[in-house]
Amino acid sequence: MNRTARQTQDRTSQSSAVRRFGKHVWYLLAGFPITLISFPVLVIMTTVSVATLVVWLGALLLPLTLLFASSLAALSKRRLEALGASVEPVTYRRYASGVFGKLRIISDPRRWLDLAFEGLLAFPLRLVTFALTLSWTLIGIGGVTYFFWSIYLPGDRTVMQLAEPALIPDGAVLQYLLDVGAHFVIGIVFLSTLAPVVAGLAKLDATLTAALLGTKTFETAPDATDISPERSFSVTAWSRAGAGVAATTLLAVGWPVLTVFYLVGTLDAMIWVTLHCAAILFSLRWAWAGMGLSLIASGALIALTAEAGIAVWPWPVTVLLTQCAVFIVVGFVKPWYYAISGWSASVLVTLGVMFAVAQDIPAGALGNSIVFASVSAGTVASATLGRMWIRNAGRLQAAQRTSALQDRRSKELAERNRIARELHDVVAHSMSVISVQAATARYRNPDIGETAQREFEEIASSSRQALSEMRMLLSILRNDDEAPTAPTPELKDIDALVDATRASGTVIHYRALEQTHDGLLGNTAPATALAAYRTVQEALSNALRHAPGTEVDVKLTVVSTDEHTNWLHIAVINGPPKEQNVSSAGSGLGLTGIHERTAAVGGTSETGPTPDGGFVVHANLPLQGQAIPR
């Protein structure tokens, strides 16, 4: 039986793994064709919209472009949901009907982010994941089937071309077997690692898509949370993605420009441009380190390009753009004095390196330096103002949320007061009438017997107690600041509770606490005493409701543990009902209340049927005080 169960479990696990692999492959292979079609459409629509803004045609076409980008973003989210990933919902600004109502779409930053992702970031991301998935699969299949299709290849075999001549065996058959064996091993390696590679690529795509199209923010910077308390997009995810795209683009363009036009060595250009672009990413988390690295790298590049004699010096265009990218990142994630300090240091580095390296300063050096100082200063100012605008927008959203929360609480309080008035006017009035009628029954009907008088007195006492507790609940419901007038039940009140229940005719065997425990019980917390009282009260009510006529055992004992902790143990046990058809149905909330009350004070409780058809309630509540001598 165990072997069969294991086999079934293995088959289920294998089937689940195959389904996951199929989902991952479908997600990666289907995403690229969609992007391949949508990417040029978005680029064309955006270009035409921006180009025709001057004649107002772009103002009509741009909202359509943004709506199309948002529809593509919704399609990406549905693909994520089919994969099993979750996306935090985003909020778009509402727009009215009509032409002018549609123009409000242009002012929605969330739609511009959808356009940035679907029109800029999705294409390279899905191109890379699609190419890797397809290449990995084809290499694996091609390696395993190489023995068949390699027969039709002209020329020497692959392994024979790469291997040392001394290692190539003699004979065509041996060469064929060696070549096929090598490719077969490669194919097996690629096929065996295909599932984890595809899962990793799918997770990479899904993580970036969910972060950039959703609202969940993964904060890492120490003061990143003060940018905006609530956003319709992930600031951290977009800043990382934007910085990564900017660094990659500047790296791909920067080192060829310096190598070709400024005659900088390929290795030197690659090293220093890589460090300069890496400063963009460093600045996301370590602003001072990022700016310091950018100053060192830019100073080295200024020195390396000095001998080229080109007028665009000391700041080549790619170096200037990279330095401005560093200032943008620092300006958005840090207070204003960070970016201004970096800008001032870069100006000093420009002057220092320029006068130290260049013997004859080129004619355009001064103008280039002025351009750098002006452009970078504008960049710093724009980034700093952008950060302030985002923070102020966040504060405004927080204020609006607080106002809405207060308004909702005010409405809830008004509704609670209305319910409290209804309870007071109806239920409390009825309870008062019952209490008065029961208390005056002996005077209005002097002929009733002694037993009936005691019954009426018990009814009057119970109704007064219920009325007091209802007034306390009404006070809480109204959220009054005044303390309830009714006293909180104590442990000693359990005796009166049992006596009042006995008046209903129920036989109760009660074992009260011993008098030697009075000193200990006097230090019991009010919450614990209330939990004990309510536990006994609910257990007795449960017995009267579901097993009328049966006998009930109530036991209260104090137990000391080895840790010198004292516990009050409550046991309420009732027998089976005398008649099966008299039990009334309950909601089950009373037993739930017992568990909640005992757990709230650090105790435990158990409820359940007994073997003979009765019911038992056990509760253990912690007491304060010294340990009891044994």
C-alpha cells in the first residue's frame, strides 16, 4: 500500500513539474511575438503623436497611444495571472466622455509608465528571454539528434575542427563516433538544465513585469520611504529599471565613441566607461560612493581624451550624459545637497584635470565646460524639484486618505450611535419593564406562593444584571469616554452565578475555590476574572439550552506548576439530554467566545462531547501571586 501511494505521489509530482514547465515555455515563447507586433506600433504612434503636437493632431492621437499601451499592460498582467504570479492593482485617473474628456488621459502618469514599459523595456527583455529559451532548446535537441542530421553536413565535423590534430583518431568511423558522442553529451546537458533555465527566465520576466506594472514597492534605500507613502507605481522598481537601461545604453555607446573618435585604447575605454556607468547603479543605494566613483572615472576619461585634440573636450557627449544620469539618480533618491555637492565637485574636477593635463587648452574647451556646467546644473535642479514634487504629492495623497478615513469613521460612529439608540429604546426598555414587573409581582399579586415569589425575584435579579451589562455594551458601542457604571464580575461572583442558575431547577454539583486561596485570588487580574466568569456563564447556558434536565458538574481548582506559575482550572461537565427533541440550536458563537476570552489572557480552553453523550468545557487561566504550598 505504501509503495502504491509513493508511486502515485511520484506520478503526481512529475505531472505537476511537466505542467509548470509547459506554462513557463508558453509564457516565454508567446510573449515575444506579442511584443514584436506591439513594439513598432507603439513607437510609430508615439513618434507621430509627438511630431504632430504642434498642429494639435498629436493631442488627439496621444491619448489613443496611451490607451493602447495600457491595454498591452493589461494583457501582460493576464499572462502573469495565467503563469500563477500576482500583480498589485494600479489606479488610473478617470476621464470623462467626449474629446476633451479623453485629453485627461495625457495627465495620467500611470499610463505613461505603461507606455514606457511596453514601448521601451518589454522588447529587449522578451527578446533576450525568447532567444535564450529557443537557443537552449534547439542546442539540446540538436545535440541529441546530431547523429542523424550531421550526415548531411558538408566539410569536416565540428569536433574535428576544434580538436588538436594529435587528438583526432584515424578512420572516419572513429571520428564520427567521437563527434556524435561529444554533441550527444552537450545535448543531454542542455536538455537536463532546460527546465531550471526556463523557470529562471520566466521568473526574471515575471518579476520585472510585476514590479514595473504593479504598485508593490521593494524599499532598500534608508530614506526611500519618504519619497511617497503611496504610489500608483513602484518607485524603487522603476528607478532600478531606468538606471539599468541608462547604464547599459551609455556603456554600449560610450566606449566605441571614445575609441573611434578620441583614440582611447579599447581596454582603457572599456574599463573607465564601465566604471562610470556603474556609478549610476551605485548611486541608487550609496549616493556618496556612486558620485565618488563617477568623479574618478570622469576625471580619468578627461585625461585620456586630452591628446585627441577634438573641440568637444573636456566633456565628450557620452561622458557628459553619464555624469548627468548620476546626478538625476542622486537628485531623486537623496536630499538636494547631495546632488549639489556632486555637481560642485565635478566642476572642480573639470578645472583641475583640464589645467593639469592639457598643455594647450583647445579653443572649445571653455565653451564645452560651460555647457557641461549649465546642462548638469539644470539636471540637478530638475531632479531635485522632481523629488520635492513627488514627496508633496505623496503628502497630499496621505492627507486625502486621512480625511477619507476620518469621514468613514465618523459615518461608522453615527451608525453605531443609531444602533445604540435603537437598542436602548427597544431592548433596554423591555428589560426594564421585565425587571419592574418581576420585582413588584409579590405586591400586585399577594396570593402567589413562596416558590413563585422566589422565581420572580430571580427573574428580577437576572434582568437587572442583564440590563447593567447592556448599558455597558451601549457605552462601548457609542464610543463614550466614560467608564461603564456596572462593576466587572469577579471570581467570587461565580458562586452567585451558580446559585442563580440552580433556581431554574437544574441540579448543579459545584466545587468552589477554597478559602485558603483568597489571598492569591485577590491579586487576579480583572481580565482573567472576567474570562473565568464568562466561561462558567456560557458553559452553564450551553448546558441549559442543549441538555435541559441533566445534572451539571462545576469545578474550580487552583494548580501550581514547577515554574511557580498558578493556574485556575475550570471544568463544567453536563450529562446527555433527557429528551433528544428539546435541544435548541445555537450559533456556536458562545464556544468561540470562550476560546477567544481564554486566549486573550494567555490561557487555553477545550470543548467537546463526552463519551456518554454529554458535553465538557475545560479552561486554564493564569493567576497572579505566589505559588501555593503543596
